[in-house]
Amino acid sequence: MNAKSKAARLAGELRFSFSARETWLTAAAAAVGGGLAWLCVFLHFPLPAVLILLLTVEYTACRTKGTFYSLMMALAGAPAAYACVPDRGDGLWIASPLFWLLLLIFAAAAFLPAAVRCGRTFSEQQTLCDDLLHTVAHDLRSPLSTVLGAVTYLESEDPAPAERSELLKTVAADLQQMLRTMENRLLLAKLAEQEQTDVSEELAEEIAAESVQNFRLLYPDVGVFVSVPQEPLLLPVNAAMMEQTLQNLLEITVRYLPAARQPSLTVFCAADQAVFRFACRSGQTEHFCSCAPSVPDYQTIFGERLTHRLQMGLTAAQQSVRLHRGKLLCGAEKETGAVFELLLPLCR
């Protein structure tokens, strides 16, 4: 669960929320609890009647969101419980200390489940923040150490031109990895705040070419086979977001690439949709497995987990596809590696 959904759940616990299902549930609880309490009073068991009314309020508070229904049940249950008490004396009930004591107990029962849920949500949010800081710091520590070591060596030594060039390439690659980590983290934060995104008409082949070009900056030694159709495919997309999505999927494809094979990105049209297929090739043969609309268990298939950076990239890709009203199909086998098919609607 992301931070936005946790915040929304927390807000739901602190406000008055209404729904037909919870209204009927509250009405049923009031009818059953009131009936049982009346039966106990009829049988001259006043204390069980008060306990039944209190449990009815507690049940309503546990089964409904917000505090509206539980508060209404508490306001109705306290006078009913006061009426069940024998020998309560004469005088106006609203002036009785016993009534206010019962009202206080019933109000506490109404608010206690919401308070517990709020505390649990705060705890989960704190854990989420700690985990996020830990994983981002872990992802940045290794490349920063490499960059620092290279800079220290260049300052203290006078390496040969070839060695200097190799060190600079290493520093550039590590900085690219840190940049990708930050880009995906920013994209996830942006996607969490959006229910829709600004789009424009873009050519599928241009988006594919730009994403492959950006990918080559991070993996200069990896050749990518790209195939695009002759006819132009216009897509209603956010170009920058979709380019980053394609790059994330291409990185995972390369991560699980079988030996002696190269990644491939094939773009084609199928049933009024543009399909971006990520697979691997050996020679002229494309290898891919059947895909399903779910994320495969890479640890089971390949014996290892995705790194946090790639997992974050995959999550960002899923959210981006959702905003573009597309589909992301996934598959994985040891012989074919990771396979993705990204389906996006064409411009009408």
C-alpha cells in the first residue's frame, strides 16, 4: 500500500463517511442489539442488557468506517442503557450523573476502534518511510562509494590516459544508476498523486527510439534490436512518462537476458492497440513465452529477486500503464528470460 492510500485511509477514519451498506449494517445491529437488550430487561437482567447495548456500539464501530455510525449508536445506546438500569431515581435523566457516565463509556467504545486503526496507520506510515529511506540509501551507497574512490584515486595519482578514461566511464555509469533511481522515485511520487495525466499525440516509433537511446546511456555495451512498423502509430500518451516506462521494462529484460542473446523491442499494431513487446533474440529468431496480466515471481523462476531499483521501476511502469488505460502483460522462463507486452490504445 502506497503513502497516498494510507493517507486516504487515515482521513477516512477521522471523518464522517456514509454508505448504503454501512447504513443497513448499522440498522441491523441496532435492531438485533435493541431486541436482545429488551429481552434481557423483560427477564429482569438489566446488567446484560447494558452490556449488549455497549457491544452493539463496539460492533458498529469496528464494522464501519469513520465515526458517524458509531457515534450515532453511542448517542442512542446511552439513553437506552440508562433506561435499562433499575432504581435510577427520580428526576430529569439528563441531569443524572449515571447517564453521563454511561454516555462517556459508550462514546469511548465508539471512538476506540477508530483510534486503534489510526494508530496502526501511523505506525505503518512510519515503517514505510523507514523502509524507503533504507532502500534508497542502500541503492545510492555503492555507486557513491565507487565515485568517491575514483575521485580520490584521480586526485592522488596520475593514471595513464587509458586508465583515466576507464575510471571516468565507471563514474559516469554509477552516476547514471543514481539518476535512474531518483527518476523512478520521483515518477512514483508523481503517479501516486495523479488519477489521470496530460497526454498528447505521439508516434510510437519515436517514443521507442528515445527510450532505447536513453537506455544506451546506462548500458553502452548492450545492443538492442528494434523493430517498428512502416505505418505510423499515433498514441495519446505522456511522452516523457512513457519513455521512462519503456526504459524500465527494457532494463528488467536485460537483467534476465539468457546467455548469447540480445534484447529486442518490437512495436506492432494489434486490434486497434499498439503493442510494445520486450523479448530476446538470437540471430534472426525472437524468443518469448506466453504472457499474463500479472507480475511473475522472478525469485521462483530465476532464483533471485529484483533489485530495489528495478522493482521500483517495474512498479512505476505498472502505475504509468494504468494512467494511460493500457495493459502490461508479463511472462518469464529460464530459456526466454523476462518478457513483457505493453498494450496502449491508439488515437481515435
